[in-house]
Amino acid sequence: MLYYQTDNKDFILIHGDTMQELPRISERFDMIFADPPYFLSGGGKTIRGNRVVSVDKGDWDAVRTDEEKDEFNYKWLSACRSLLKDNGTIWVCGTFHNIYSVERCLNKLGYKFLNVITWQKEDPPPSLTGTRFNFSAEFIIWAAKSNSSKHYLNFDLMTKINGGKQMSDVWKFPSVGIWEKRCGKHPTQKPLHLLYRIILACTHEGDTILDPFAGSCTTGIAANLLGRKFVGIDQSKDFIDLGLRRRKEIDNPQIAEKMLRKMAETPDEIMVIVNHCRKELKTLMIEKGICYLRAGDSKGSLLVTPGFERLQYVLLHTSGEDCHLFRLKTKGHFQIWTKETLEKYGFSPEHASYYVVLHFDKQEIEFSKQPNLKQRINTYRAKIRPLSDFIGLN
Ligand SMILES: C[S@@+](CC[C@H](N)C(=O)[O-])C[C@H]1O[C@@H](n2cnc3c(N)ncnc32)[C@H](O)[C@@H]1O
């Protein structure tokens, strides 16, 4: 049953059993993201904070036999395949509890395997008994509709996001953050960053995404923030309402901008040092492959914020204009030079005795998003910013 839709229909929520609702949908989708029941709620225990808590998520996640799991997964995966465009792709999450059943069903239905992503959580709960290794990973199968599908992967963007190195199928980032739970809690909420990466990997702006087990609508929030349309189904009114609150929250453009920025961040995000310099000085820096900044708290100095160790690029600009991006020769590496050493290299530093010096490759890096540096209050202050601020997303 249609529960809610935005005026422009870019966010549609259906309340009901996905098995009944999927066959009623007439639209076709560019991407499907499914975070189905893992069927792991069987009275087990885990540690959260310092407390021993139950792993039970709800009746919908109760343990089932292999036959029951196969029957369930086959049914919704079959309905989803009919709703997928010929070149569309599906992503299905799981752990060992359900993922082998999902794999069997995808195979039987004629989907084509593309990857199995291992999402390694950086903050897994400790083992209670010490009789097994910590459970720290979830798996996400990525599949195309059929062998003849010509699926889309924005490989270049993924490489860019990964700091110029090809992205592998092991993704490391933490579980959902507190900032993502401001509207309420879902027991198995996925982090927005996961959806951010997946959506950017295989869809274009304006594409439509289906989530047959929408929960708190993480997929829908990420989709809309990235200019994609969303249809979500969930059988729980409480979860649908939570999703709706999250969607209404991003109607506020300031919150939307903040969420988009936070969603793009990862703890291992590649960072860029953004440094203002006069035009002639910039030309000389580029010629020598050296960027220098005053250390300390004055005009033109370096504001050292967390992330320095992940520094891989230098962006030079003059009052927010004429930007040039270069890769550091060594990640997170800097030297302290005296004024005299800089003079030996042909520079004429005037304002301090010591400088922070970074060496970069002279080969300029292309970036597609014009950085908005002028509007920032401290144009003259060097800042460390994530690489995603400067590379286009499409
Ligand atoms: C693992 S959670 C999804 C969480 C979601 N990815 C998020 O970030 O919030 C699975 C969801 O599927 C819903 N669900 C389970 N079986 C369902 C069914 N047969 N039809 C519709 N929804 C179902 C549950 O209510 C639950 O919210």
C-alpha cells in the first residue's frame, strides 16, 4: 500500500509485505539494494558498550531452516529480477547466516555475479566466549540481471575516491554513527557511507533505486542526497515512519548539505592541503614541486586538523581562483625547513624563521568540481580538507 510520496515522487514509501508489494510495482529500476533478514535472531548474545545484550532484532529476523531461507530468498529475488532494467544491478547484504542461500537463489534465477564485497567493520563487538574469531565483516553480493547485461560501474570515480588507486572488494569503515540516528533507531541500520559508495559506483543522477527491505530508509536518504529517486518497501509501520522522519529532515538544505558531507567521509579518507599563495609564488612552487607554509597561528599558516596523516594532495590557489591540484610524493610526509634553506631553492620567505615543507609531483591532477574557496572565511589560512570536496561525483 502506498504510504507516502514526495511531490516530485523522488521518494516513495510502500507499507506492506514485500512479497505481495513487489509484483504490484510497474516501474523498472536501475539499481536494487536489499538488506534482507539475515535470520540470525535465535537468542544469541553480544557485547554493546560494556553490556551483554541480545542479538535478537525482531520476529522478522528469527532463525529459519535452510529450506525456509531458500524459499523466502527465491521469492523476493525472483520478483526483483522482473523489476530490474536489463542493464541494472542488484546488491544484497548478508552474513554466513543468509548469504549462501542468497547466492544459491541468485544463481538459480540467472543473475550474473559481479563481486562479493567484504565490508570490514572497524569497530566489531568483542568475542564473548573467546572460542571464535571476532565477527567483523558483512558481505554484499553485487550481481547483474543476466549474462547479457551491460552493467555500469563508474570505475574512474571509485579510483578517484580511493586516492588514485583501484578500489578493491574489501571496504573498511565503521558501523552506523550516532549522527545517523538522530530521528530514531533501527536495530540493523546500515551506514550512509555504504550506500553513498554503492550508489555512486553504479548509477547516474536521476536513476531510480528500489529497496525491498527499506527499514529506516538509509538507501532512500543516500539516493535523494545524491540526486537519485527511491522506492522503498517495509512491513513495519514504525520503521517506515522512522524513514519518513529521516527524509523530512533532509528537506532542510543546511542539514542536507551537512549529511552529504558527512556521508562522503571515511576514517581513511584521502585529505588535501589547501594553500593560498600569490600567483608568482605559486608558479615557482609548481616549478620546484615544493609547497611551503608558515607553522603557527597567523595569516598563511597551517591549521593542522586531524587527517594530516592521510594527506596525499596539495591544492594551490590564489584568492580562491586558479586552482592546481598535485599529489604529494609521500603520503602524510612533511619537513621543517629554515628560511635559509628555502632561499637556497630560490624562494624569498619573509615572515618566519621556520616553514612546513611538502614535496609534490609536478604532474597536475585533474579535478572536476570547482572548489568553493572564496566563500570560506579563512581563504588565507591553509586547511586540510577531504579529497571528495574537489572531485566530481558523476
Ligand atoms: C535488515 S533490515 C533493513 C535495514 C535498512 N537497510 C536500514 O538501513 O535501516 C530489514 C528490514 O526488512 C523488513 N522486512 C522483513 N521482512 C519483510 C517482508 N517480508 N516484507 C517487508 N519488509 C520486511 C524489516 O521490517 C526490516 O526493517
